[in-house]
Amino acid sequence: MMEEEELEFVEELEAVLQLTPEVQLAIEQVFPSQDPLDRADFNAVEYINTLFPTEQSLANIDEVVNKIRLKIRRLDDNIRTVVRGQTNVGQDGRQVKEITRDIKQLDHAKRHLTTSITTLNHLHMLAGGVDSLEAMTRRRQYGEVANLLQGVMNVLEHFHKYMGIPQIRQLSERVKAAQTELGQQILADFEEAFPSQGTKRPGGPSNVLRDACLVANILDPRIKQEIIKKFIKQHLSEYLVLFQENQDVAWLDKIDRRYAWIKRQLVDYEEKYGRMFPREWCMAERIAVEFCHVTRTELAKIMRTRAKEIEVKLLLFAIQRTTNFEGFLAKRFSGCTLTDGTLKKLESPPPSTNPFLEDEPTPEMEELATEKGDLDQPKKPKAPDNPFHGIVSKCFEPHLYVYIESQDKNLGELIDRFVADFKAQGPPKPNTDEGGAVLPSCADLFVYYKKCMVQCSQLSTGEPMIALTTIFQKYLREYAWKILSGNLPKTTTSSGGLTISSLLKEKEGSEVAKFTLEELCLICSILSTAEYCLATTQQLEEKLKEKVDVSLIERINLTGEMDTFSTVISSSIQLLVQDLDAACDPALTAMSKMQWQNVEHVGDQSPYVTSVILHIKQNVPIIRDNLASTRKYFTQFCIKFANSFIPKFITHLFKCKPISMVGAEQLLLDTHSLKMVLLDLPSIGSQVVRKAPASYTKIVVKGMTRAEMILKVVMAPHEPLVVFVDNYIKLLTDGNTETFQKILDMKGLKRSEQSSMLELLRQRLPAPPSGTESSGSLSLMAPTPEQESSRIRKLEKLIKKRL
């Protein structure tokens, strides 16, 4: 039992003493040993076998056991020595702590002694400094006071926690009293040097006042502000007298004199007083800013009084000169003294052909515009970092209604001039570069819009911009109505594109009223102009939103005007479609009036097809060439014509009754010819063959294939009935009974025959023939469909041979 317990103990001990390979390697490097007992993979059985390799060697077993016991005792002694050594280390640590505690006490004593000596030195400096400060103040030695006062205030900061000591508090009060006395004394010196009453100033600054400014920098900021205020007020006192409201030079026509006066004063200040005030005070800029505030107030007052005398020429002249002056200030000063912030920055416009995204007016344009009076332009827009923009010119904002009214009048006259010019010059000439081009009046209108927008945005980005936008909207609509829609040629066609004359004329090739070449070019030109207006109006809306205040962006909306131009585009395309459609009407009418049951043989394409192709070749190249710059609208024209012509062709096809088998073959040949022409319509008559747009091709193929299927059904024998009905359902998947009846009419069947066939169609529609029975029945009747399909194959061969 004991042996088992010992064995378990040994196993547990081995499990605890398992070391990782890295730790074992480290131990072997630090304590190298050749003793097998120190090996990590020690095996007791192998070790005993090594000690007693044979039975004879067991004779000295007692000697070996004694050696091992001795080794164990030595190992125990070593372990005991190490443990005792650790205990001694703990005792040594406590001794070290006692020693360092004494050192810390000495260190604290040294630091406190140093602080005491420093404080005494500061106290000595403070007491001496306060005495000297009071003496220097009385003698007005401001240069020495500036240096000493700063030092005394710095030293005084060290005694904030000692203010409970009466002597320290007394010194602090003496310093405050000296500061108060200095402030009053310096203000009195400035009042004496620059008296408030009168406009005469001393010949030049004194060194005393220059040093006084240095002292004021250290004193309460209110002292500095008071000095600045008094000096600027005295400096501008002459301005208030010269430009009083009742003076002739105060009115807007002489506004240049105001700005010339302040420029002279700034030069005078730099010469006389530039070195008296510290540079960081920015006195020249402060004088200019105060001048701007005073000028804005005075101009607003006089304009309110004489509002009826303000004319747009005068107003724009004053605005231009004012914005020029604000630009001058931006070049000379940084705007660091402004407290009301800067105006919002304008983004740099991206390059574009749109007039609203081009470079702004140049100074040369300004000078030229000045001579034109109400077409005057303000200065080039301010750089984004101009903090002075609007500092004076804001006073003109309440009177911008004069400018808005003027632009309303000017734009009205401009539209009238456009109308008169169009009547005088006529539409663009065909066969020239002008054909289909954008009307020049359109570009003129938007260039003028851009100029107005730039002017107004420089004056105000608030409500006046909204008012100007309303004016823009008004004349965009007028331009669309008077210049574009008003000049579209009048058509005699109805909404469906048919004329009364075309319905009455039965003779093939009869002509109807068509647009002339000049009229087609005019329609294309108006369409191109409307597209340009649509795109440019969108750009105009974006630019207005950029320039107007953020809070007013939602009120800028030109969607209605863009819709108006879209309507003009649609009307123009519809006119072109109706014209070509109406030109083809007599041919289609002739087709429906032909005696198709009397056709004896299939020949070349019928005359009515030739007539349709002729009209297409006459109109489409003209329209394509004139809409070269607006290709997408030419595609729209092609699609709309196909959507109009193909249903009309099928409608007339149904009117061709009765039709013989040969007549149906001729019609199928004609239909295929028309299909090929329509597929080629976008590039017909062009030297450069372009693939027609997929959307257009799909419409033509679908529509004309339906016409071909109708004719194939007509060509099929109507007996046996089931085969005929199933053939109809297969070729015309819509399964429309009305279409079926029209086909029966084309075949010339009587109503009595039609009723049974219609009933059969209704029965067959829900479940088309399927299954073995149907297949069997169809196989019995196979010969007739084979004959019919043979005839169709022969017809297709004939068509391919012709093509």
C-alpha cells in the first residue's frame, strides 16, 4: 500500500516538474552539467542498470546508497542556504527604506529653503519695482515704464497665493493704482495731443506718445481701445464735415471724391504717424474700416432721403466705384481688424462653353460698359479671400429694385428686338452653315443673363437675386413663346397627321401641302435652339444656386422653364413627323383604293411604294443634316415617324379588300421593300452609313413583321378552317378577333362564312392544338399547308432575287 502511494507521489511530482524545452535549454546553458540526474529525460531504471550492470555488482549496493544519501544532504544544505539568503535580502530592504526616508527629508528641506530664498528675492524686486514704477509714472518715462510694468506684473503673479498677507496685498493694490493712473495719464496725453474739438492736428507724433502706446499694450485692453477710438474719430472728423448730407459732393455722382479723400488720408497717416503706433495695432486698416462704416451709414441716409433721384446709371456707377474701392482695400490690408467675419467664398467656375461658366468680365469690358450707361458692369468678382466685399456696397442693396426694374425693361426691349430681327432677317438660309444652327439671339440672351447675374451677385446674394431670378423666368418663357414656338411653321394637318385633301384625293401621287426646304431648316433650327436653351437654363439654375444665400437656394427653381423648352422640342419633332407622315398619306390612300383582286402577276414594287420612298429621301437627309449637332433628337424623330407610319400603313393595309392570292404576294413584296427602306431610314441618302439605333430597329422590325404576317395569313387558303385558324394564331400571336375579322374581309369572305370561323377562333384560342389527336388530324390535312408554304417560299426567293 505504501509503495503505491509513493509511486503516485513520484508521478505527480514528475508532472509538476515538467519544463518546456526552451526553459530546459536555458537551464543547461546557465548550469552545464554531465550528471545523468540533471538530464531532462532522466530514466531511473536505466540509471540503476548503469550502476549495477551485473549481479556481481550488487555486492557494493550499500556503498552506492550511502553516496546518494550524501548527495541528497548536500542538496538540502544548498537549498537551505539560498532560502536564508533571501530572508537577509528582505532585512536589507527595510534598512535601505530607512536611509532613503532621511534623504527625502533633507531634500524637502533644501527645496523649501530654495523657495523661501526665491520668494524673498521676488518680494524685494516687487517692492523696489513698485516704488520705481510710481516715480517713473509721475515723470512720464513711458519707455522705462513699459519694460518695468511688465516685469512687476510677472513677479506679482508669483504672490497670488500669498494675498492673505497684508504687506503683499498692499503691494498688489499699489500696482493696480499705478496701472489706473497710467491709463488716465496716457488718455489725457492723447487728448491733449489730439483734441476732440476742432480738426487741427499737431505737426507730428512725439516719442512720449509712442512709448505710451507700448505701455497701453500692457494695461487694460480698454485703454488701447479708447486711444484707437479717439485717434480715428479725430482723424475722420474732417471727412464728416466735408461730406455732410447737404453738401454737393455727398451725392452718388461724386462718390469718387470720398474714396480719393481716404486714400490721401492713409498716405498722410503713414508719413506722420506710421511709427507712433505699434504695427500690430493695424491703425491704417482700422482707419479705413471705420471710414467704410461711416460711409455706408452716410450713403444709406442720403439715398433714403433722395431715393426718387436714383437712376440705374447713377446707381451702377456708384456700385462700380465702390466695389473697385473694396478691391483696393483687399489688396492693401489683410482684414484682420474686421469682427463681423468675411462673406461667403465663391467657388471657381469650371471651364465650359456655357456663358454662365465662362470667365467673368475683364476691366476692359468694364470701361467699355461704363460708356453704355445702363449696361454698365461692376468690377470683376472679388477673389474668394476678399474680406472687404460688401463693407460699403451693402448700403445699395435696399435700392436694387431700381436695377431689377431696369433689367426687366431692358430684357423686354431685348426680346422685342429679337422678334423684329427675326422678321427682318428671316429664318436661317438652307444649304448654308446657318441651316439648323442655334439662333444667335439665344446666345445673346444668355450672355446678357450672365452679366445681370454677375452684377446682382456682387451687390447682394439675398432677396434681389430671387427677384432677378423671377425676371429671368419671365423672359425665358417669352423667348420660348415669341421666338421659338411663335416662329414654327403652321401645319394644315390634324392631330393624326392626315389632311382633308389627302383623304379626298384618290389618285396615286397626289401632292399635299408640304413644308418647304426653308421651313424644314427653320424647324430644325428652332429645335436645336430649344435644346441649347434647355441645357443652358439648367446651368443657369445651378449657377444661381451657387451665388444665392444658402437659405434661399430652395426658392431657385427653373423646372417650369426647362419644361417649356422641352415642349418646344417635342412640338418641333412632331411637326417634322407630321409633315413626312402627311406626305405619305396620298400614297397609302392610293394603295387602299387599288383593285387588288384584279392583279394578275407579281411585278416590281408598286408606284405607291416608290412615292413613299421618294418623300422619305427628300425629307430625311435634310432633317438629319440640320440636326447633326443634336443626334439624339434625330433618333427621336425616326422613332416617332416609325411609330406613326407603321400603324397607319397597317390600317390602310386592312382597307385593301378583297385581295387575290397574287395581289397579296404583290403587297408582301411592297411591304418588304418598305421595311428595308425604314430600316435604312436613319442613314438614307448619306455617304457615311451608320448602323441604326437598336431601339429604332426593334420598332421597325416588330411593326413591319406584323404587316408581313397579316399578308401571309391572307395568302393562306381558308379551308380547312382549323388549319387556317391555327395558322392565324401561330403567325399573329395576339389572337385578336377584330384583326381576324379584318383579315377575313381582306380575303373577301362573306359574313356567313366569317361567323363560323370567328366561333372556331374563340374555341381554339384558350387551348392551342396539342396532343396526339391534333397531330394526327394535322397530318391528314398536310398537303394544303405544304402548297401554301411552297407559294410563300417562291415569293421570298423572288424578293431576294430582286434585292
